Amino acid sequence: DADVTQTPRNRITKTGKRIMLECSQTKGHDRMYWYRQDPGLGLRLIYYSFDVKDINKGEISDGYSVSRQAQAKFSLSLESAIPNQTALYFCATLNHPGQGTKNIQYFGAGTRLSVL
Amino acid sequence: RKEVEQDPGPFNVPEGATVAFNCTYSNSASQSFFWYRQDCRKEPKLLMSVYSSGNEDGRFTAQLNRASQYISLLIRDSKLSDSATYLCAVSLLGGYQKVTFGTGTKLQVIP
């Protein structure tokens, strides 16, 4: 089983719809992240969370919201989807300094979202 | 100026060739540096961290030049399986905060 699991893997939706992308992890990491990836623009940070009660905006948070329901779960919502939110979305985790010496980000397999 | 910049490529090289990529970063306070590999339509995976003294892992060598604010990745004896996009990543404060990624350099190894 994957350490970082994203659901759904693919989603097609219509403009104006509300959708939620979910992420769960079994690595026990405190830090979780949501990125989107677009051709030519690379990975851009949407939101990140260092703890259940800690939520931080990334560089492109407009139009998105997140919820950290538990240490292992971090969901991303598009309240009213628009076509320029069509992208590949990745969830990632990162270990806390006390959880090991390697500060590696582990990514989920991605969610391919198309907004028509 | 972007925080992290890479040449998007593609770099088309024959099998067995040596190829090098550079990545520049703008924040001189950056402390942690990484190279990730991303296969088409897959998630990025850590290839190697980059240490101040440089480090090597098999055919891969990573270097850090703090004075000029860039990191490099050298791949020797390229294999077809090395074909992928290579992302550099930079973070502040020892890497336990947010990580900023470059847009990636695409490598195509040709038979």
C-alpha cells in the first residue's frame, strides 16, 4: 500500500461545482502539503499544514480551501471549480525534525483534475 | 525573478553520455537542497539530497555552490531508464518548512 494515498486519481467536473480531493498518509508525518502542477510552471504550493490546528497559505491559495481532519488526513476543496484549475494535484508529507534526520517529501500518486 | 530556476530542456543525449543540469536559487538563506526525479504523469521522488561538500550516489553526483547560488546534478553513463524530468528543490530552515521546486529539466536518453 502507498504511504501517501490520494483520492480520486482522476476527476472530471463542471464549472461551478464543488469538489474535494482527499489525501491520507501512513508515514506518521506532521507536515502535509498540497501542490498543483501545470506544464511549464512546475509544482506550486497551494496550502500546507504543520499540525492538525495549523494551516498556512501557499503561493496560489485563491479559489482553494483545505481541512486537516487528523494528522493523517489533509483534504483540498475547490468551492466553485473553474477551468483554469485544471491541473495535476499532488499531496505530500514531510517529517518533523524529531522524526528523523532526512527531510524528504513523499508525494501521493496525484489527482488529475479536469474542469470543463 | 523566480525563487528556483531550471532550464526546461529537453536534453537529448545518447546512451553512455554524461549530462549535467544546473539549478539556480534566489534566496541566499536557503539551507536545504534536493534533486527529485519525476517520470511522466507520476509523482516526484527524491533522487538525492545535496550537501555542501557535494555527494555522489552511483552514477549521480550533486554539487552545491553557495557563492553563485546554484546546485548541479551530473549523470554519468546515461541509461535509457534515466529519461525523466529532474526537479530541483530548495528550502529554508533545514528543510522542515515549505519546499520550493523548480519547473524541472527534461532528459531524454536516446539509444
